[in-house]
Amino acid sequence: MMRQYELVERVLRYDPKADETLLNRAYVYAMRAHGHQKRASGDPYFSHPLEVAAILTDLKLDDATIATALLHDVIEDTEATRAEIDQLFGSEIGVLVDGLTKIKRLDLVSKKAEQAENFRKLLVAISTDIRVLLVKLADRLHNMRTLEHMSPESRRRNSEETLEIYAPLAGRMGMQAMREELEELAFRWLHPEAYRTVRERLDRLTENNKGLVEEIRQSLVEKLAEAGFKAEVTGREKKPYSIWRKMQNRQISLEQLSDLYGFRVICDSVSDCYRALGLVHTTWRAVPGRFKDYISTPKQNGYRSIHTTIVGPRHQRVELQLRTEPMHVTAEYGVAAHTFYKEAGLGNGKAMTPDVAREMGPYIWLRRLVETLLEGDNSEEFLEHTKLELFHDQVFCFTPKGRLIALPQGATPIDFAYAVHTDVGNSCVGASINGRQMPLSTALRNGDEVLILTSASRTPPAAWERIAVTGKARSAIRRAARDSLRRQYAELGRRLISSAFGKIGQDYSDDRLRRALSRLTHKTVDDVHAAVGRSELPIADVIRAIAPEAAALLPMSPRARPRNRYENGEGGAEEGWFNLSKVMGLKFRWPTSSGTGGNSAGQGIVIRGIRNDVPVSFEPGGAVPGDRIVGVLTPGEGIRIFQIHSPRLSEFEHERWIDVTWDINQEAPERFPARLSVTVLNEPGTLAQIAQVIGEADGNIDNLKMLHRGADFTEMMIEVEVFDLAHLNRIINGLKSKTVVSKVERVFA
């Protein structure tokens, strides 16, 4: 274990002005706080924060960050408190340590939810001060280095988390060296057989190609020297995880991979990088489609290099990266290579200068990510979106005014619109790419110029979530869909309440409800309306809260009153006491084939007069235009449609019944499901005759099931799709006319 003076000396070697007293106090405090605690390996627990601090000294970080590394577990794992840390080490270090402390005693429903909430808290802390991330990554790296002492389940969980979150996050922050080590360690424990196989094959290739890397490196050095370039060239074999991932993505074997070797050419200046590129391309054949210029267009994490692939010496395909020394330092250490997080005082609320902003690509991305987080309601949903963004490569597109928008590979104009601004995404109606109007599902490519067409009356459809790639777009679409659905439920609930008040001879107003909110368990008028629309709050409770004197006028419960003609199926719907649509006047219609809905059970239909879709589903057995139908408000499910004779209607209180009528688009007829019970003779060709009747009548058999098979007769259930009741009756009459058919009945669930 490193001694106190050794740690201090390591810091003083690269930062002679470091606060030696602070480092000594942090060392002693952490060692005493952890006391006799042990790690799973049996080592003193204090060895862990000490090793984390040592990793950060390799990155040459400031004294406050090193002190934070020593203290990062004391609040979580000892009796130390945030107030005590603030008092002894100052609020700056207190904030950093608190940002690294996991949430304790939190009542969460799953391990995944706990992981998401901890990650959410961590990112909020990182957005305030990037040093929190640097300590967290060093903490994770040391834990991964000592993972062999953990249980198999802990190894699996930590490795998954590292591959899904921390390694990609290190990459997004430009810390490539740390990312590669995290990936290798996680790969080793998560996929041990794959790791061993790739490692063994690489070792064999290395043995067979002994001296190849040095030969290629020397050849590059000689060619550059002949042209008068002063450049440093290093070569290396690709890492096992990188190779395995390429094999998985491309579905190829290791022997089919052609670029197993990578070389870096470190030049003195940017102009030398481009001159060296020209020399390389004129000496060796360049591989088409493998050139990327990240110097003129840097990645969001600040990474800058020229990438190209050539067929070099020994006809070996190799990847080259050309960069300057400062670019190389940034590529290896990312945000840790810069001192902006300290000099700009970003953790202390100071303004950001343009010079600092240029170095803050990854930091700006992180803050945008946190903005998305703060807008969302669901930690697990945020974690899912973050993983999507972390794993994608990038494409660079432009607005018509030349603003650069960096997006994940595979992003669409929808993602582009939300990257410009959430309001632009929500009002998007179309997109023009390079001057041509294109579908919103088009995958964008590098260099595309995108113009987003908008409309103030537009609301993003929920189906966009399946098209969007970025977490920001998906989160905004989901949020807009929730808001829109809530508005629709609120409008539906308001109409139901107004209708019910009309039944008892009173007028309803929002002001009356607002004065009665204290007697209900909802904060706003809209909350009450939405709860009634979702059938979470009985209308009778609202009436009692607003007009207690009218309680006696409320209808009796179904058990306490006689059945009426409506329930017996004798009278028209307009005769029922509970016919709320007499005032509401709602109609339903199926959307056309170009809409977002469909014609099968369970899909949404449009409510006339209310924007977007209220969730509506048809009960099994179906209903077809021409049938009398009833809607039932179902908590959490929206409105369920029943045929008036369905025996299941009796299961629901009549207060939840809504009379609905068909509103069919005659120009674009849709098919609807219906069930038939057909009893037939057991004769050869019977099934063919039945299918012929249905086919000639332009019906469609969706499903057929044999229910009971006897010696002479068979009963079968046939699910058919028809246009309306008249169409269904033609099919039924056609079946009855066949001598092989004994009985045909329509069946309701």
C-alpha cells in the first residue's frame, strides 16, 4: 500500500504549488474513518481510495481532486457526514464527495431502478463539476482491476454496468486509454470464453506475423523521413474487445478482419498532418470509404485526428491516425488533459469564456444530457436513452444557416429537429435534406443540410418514438404524448362531469369545482377532469364534493335498482339513464390506412373533436359497423368497446358506460373482426365449402379453431373480418345455405 509521503510526492512532482497540508489531512482522515474495514480481498479498505487517488495522479489532476479521491467513500461507508467534510476540507470538496455518494435507504422497486437513480444523481453532480466524473471513473477502474475477489453475480453485474455505462461515458469524455482498459476488464469477466478465444487467436497471429508491426512502423518512418517530415510513429495490435465487437457487428470471423493493426503518426503541426496524409496516400493504396477527417470536424468529445486505412507493407491492411501532440494528449486523456474545469471555475458558478468553451465538447454534451434528465419523470427511461446515445458513432449535419449538429449514426430528421430545439421537434411536419423533401424516417449522412418544416398546430405522434434514435428526441416525444393524452382524458372527464350535472338539473363550471378541490384528493381542476376521464375518480364523488345537497338525486347502485330496458337490450340507447353521450355527443371513427391506427382489436381509434388518440380497444368477439355498441371507461386502459349484447357488459358499473356511435369513412372502408360458431357435418370437402362461401363474399378468415369433434358433427370457431353488419349477415346466410352446415351463430366474448 502506498505511503502518505509517496502520494504527496507524486502530486508535487507535477504540481509544485499543490496544498500539501490538504493532502496529508485527507489521507489521515480517510485512513482513520475506514479504520479496520476490509475489502473482499482481505486488504484494508483504505487501500481502495488510495489506489483511486494514485490513478488520478497519473492524470496529473489538482490537489482538490486527489483529496476527493481519498475521501470519496467516507460518507457512504463510515460515520462521517457531509457537514463534517465541509468543515474540515471546505465546501468545494464537500460537494465533490457528496456527488460521489450513492443514494441510501431509497425505497426503489428494483436493482435497475436503483442503478438508474444513482446514475441520475451522479450525472447531475458531474454537470456541476466534471471532477466528480474523473474520480468516479478512477473508482470504477480500480474496482474492475480487483474484480476477481467478488462473487460471480457481482462480477457479472459490475461488468455489465461498466460496458453499458462507464466505458462509453469515458469514451464520450475523450478518455480513450481509460475506456479501453475498462472494456478489456469487463469483457474478460462478462464473456470469459470469448475473451480467451480471441486472446489465443491473437497470440497465434502475433507469433505468425512476428515483427510485422515493427516492419510497418519502420517503413512509415522511413517514407516520412525521406520527405522531410519529423514525426513519431507508433504501432499496436487492436484490443480483444474491439476485435470481438467488430466480429459481432459484422458477423465475420477473426481471420476475415483485415485491420487488426493500428498506427499513430504524431506530427508537429496541423499542416504536417495533411501533408503526411498526402504522402501516405500516394505511396500506398487507400481503402475507399475508410477516410474520416476529425481535425476539421472534431467529435463532440473534443477528439481530433485524421483517420485513414491503407494497404501497406506485406499487403497488410492497416489503420492510420494522424494528429499533433496536443491532439494525442486529448485523445488519450480527454477532459482530464485540460485544466478548464479548475481554471474556469465551472464548479463555482463563474462565466464560461469562448476559449474554454472550445475545449468543452464533452462537457457541453453532458450538460445537454442532464437537461434531458431533468425534464423526464422516469430514471429507468433516462438510463435507457443515455445508453443509446453513448453507444452510437456520430454523423455531422448542418442547418441552412451553417450550424453544425452532431447526431448518433442512424439519426433521422426527427432527431435533428429535437437537437435544434424541443419546440422545433414538437412542431415538425416534414424535412428537406439537401434541397429535397424526404421522409422523416430517412437516416441522415455526414454533411447533409437539413431544413425542418414546422406547423404550430402539430403534435408529435407517439409512433415517432420508434423512428427516433437520440434519447432527447425519444424523451420529448414520450413526454408530448403523455401531455396530449392527459389533455384528452381531461376533456373527456370534463364532458362526463358536465353531463352528470345536467342529469340532476344543475349547471357545472370549473369555478365550482375549484372551490371544492379541498374535498377531493387532487390539486387542480385538470387533475380532477383527467382522473374522471381515466375512470380513477367516480363522478358521484365529484358531485358530492361540489353539491352535497344533490347527493340524494344521484342514481342508485346497479345492485339496488331494477334493470331497465337498455340493459335488457329492448330499448334504444337514448332511453337509458346512464346514456352520458346524450350530452357529450361523442362519435368514434376508424382512421384511414394512412393514419396511425389500424383495424384490429386493441389498436387506437380517433375521437372526433379531440386531437390525437384516446386509447380505445375492442373486446374479443368484436363489433362491426351496424352493431349497437357501448364504451366502458376502464382505469389505465382508456375506453373499451362492447357490442350491446355482450354478456361481459354486466360486469361494469353503468356509471362507466358511454354510448358511442359509428363514424365510418365510406371512401376508405375498413375491415372489423367478428366471431362465428359453425357446426358442420364430418364430410370430406366441408372446410373447403366454408372457405369458398366466405371468400366469394369478400370476407377474410383471420383464424379458425376446431372446438368439439364428434362422430358426425364438428363445432368450429371462425374469426372473420368484414366491412359491416350487412356484410357479416351475407356471410352467415351463405353458410346456412350449405347442406353441410347444421348451425351458424355469432359469438360475443
